[in-house]
Amino acid sequence: MLKTPFFSVIIVNYNGGEYLQKAVDSLAAQTFSEFEVIIVDNASSDGSMDVLDVSALELCRVELPGRNTGFAEGNNIGASKAQGEWLALLNADAQASPDWLEKLKAAIETSPDCSMFASTQVFMDDPNILDGAGDGYTAYGFAWRGCYRRPIEDKPDAGETFAPCGASAAIRTRTFLDHGGFDERYFCFMEDVDLAFRLRLAGEYCLFLPDAIVTHKGGGLTGERSEFAVTHGARNRVWTYWANMPAELIWLTLPGHLLLTAYLLVTYAFRPYGRYVWKGTRDGWAGAFAMRRERKDLRMQRQISLWRLMSDFFWNPFPMSAHGSAVRSSNRSDH
């Protein structure tokens, strides 16, 4: 029996239905076998755990917190139980290609100083459409999923991206735990970008892997434009900017942040979910300054030069608005 897995694959489930079994089956078919699976169930009520068959997995454990911990705390619970050197996060509504872990392992060996890797996500219902290729971040505090809903031909080459999407991310276990994992106040949405921002302040970076592929339902469990998703996304966007942006850059980027926020609020004002954008933004501002005070030491003790950090951001917001590529060539000589 495998005693020391290289990967600990974490799946956080909340009413995952048939998607959960397919996610597990995709892991059972992996060409790389040195992994364990940790399933954290957030008090599902749809029976998905009752019918789940994990017999094809060599190492699998199930954690039952007895409540809905959200994506952030759920992954933290899984990470606290992990035996692997690396965490591989897989959404309950995603399926890993058979060589997903093999591709991640090869990249880790090639880039041993990298602590985060982003996978290629393809829409489950249409393999010709990208669900994401790394997450980009503008200097003004707005993130986007690279190449979202773009044709598969637009998939970028390997390179650096700001953050990995939590639906298919690989993160060094020790790095994840040493930096506190995901901020559990986020519950879900943007917790992956927030963690990546914190890790970048500590000198870490993320690489995008075009050949490490998962298919993703996308909004399969929460609803892409639901009140829950839009409100949490808007709130957590504000938190991420205010909590992490160094003071030297706040004054430089704040006008753009306010302008883009105003544009967003006006643009969505008359759409069905516009009121959720307003609500999330309001809630974000309500807690923003407390979070900024809390993370003062993190910003003051950053291990990355201001110039390097500035080069990690996108200063032109157009790629974000067009769902363009969030991947750029990587040059770590000045890291």
C-alpha cells in the first residue's frame, strides 16, 4: 500500500450529485498513482455521499464537518489532513484528464522553485471552449479567469499567470499551510486569488500548464449568476485588493479601482443580478479597512520587490474586459 503520497487531491463537495462520482472516477483513472484523495463533504443533502463509490481509489478518506464550511474552509480542512508534498485541488464538478497528475508532477520537477501551478480548464459540455487558463489580476484590484469562454484554439502556451483557479490548482502543501491556507471569511470565490496575492508578497509565483487539463462544469454547483455567487464574488474582490495591495501602490491604483468599480456598478445596475453586485460591493467596503489593518505585517514584510510585483499585474484592463489571456512569458531571473 502507498504510504507517502506525492499528491493529496482535495475535493470539497456540497450537493455534487453525479458530478462527484465522475470526479472520483477520473482520479481512479490517473496514470500517476502516488496520490491520496481527501473528500470534504459540506453537509450535502442530495444523497451524493450516500451513493459515492471510492473502491477504485487506493487511498481515500472522507471528512464530515457536519456543516457547510464553504470552499475555503473545506479545503483548509483537507489540507490539514494531507500527507502529500503537494495539494491538488479538484472541484466536485470537474473531471481530471488521465494524465493530469502526471503533467503536474513533471512541471514540479522542471520548476522546483515554483509553489503554484494552474491547469487548463475546458467546459464539460463543450470541449471546444475554454473554461479558464490561469487567473489574471489587474493593478486596480480586478481579477479574471483567463480565456474564459474562448475557443480552445486560444489556449495560451506555458508561462506565468497571477493565480491558479481553485477548481484545478496545485500548491505545495507546506507553502499552503505556512501561509494560513485560504481565508475562511471568503467562504468561496476569489479565495484562490487572495492566497496567490499573499504568496506573491512572500516571493512565490505561479506557472500555467497548457497540457494539464481538467473539464469543468462551471457554475454547476452554485450557479454562475446566482445571488450567492455574484454577491460573494463582488465582496471578495474588494477585500482582496484592500487587504493585500502595498501602500505605495494603493495611491497609484486607487483612482483606477474606483473608476472601474463605478463602471461595474453602473453597467450592471439594470441587469437581473445587478442588485447583487451592489450588495457584494457594499459588504466588501464594510469590511475592507479592518482586513487591511489585519494584514499590515504581511504587506510590510513582503519578500518581493515593488517593481517585480508591479510587473505581475496587468495595467491595461482590456484583457480582463475581453476575457483575454492571463498568461505571459516567465522570466524569474529577477525574482
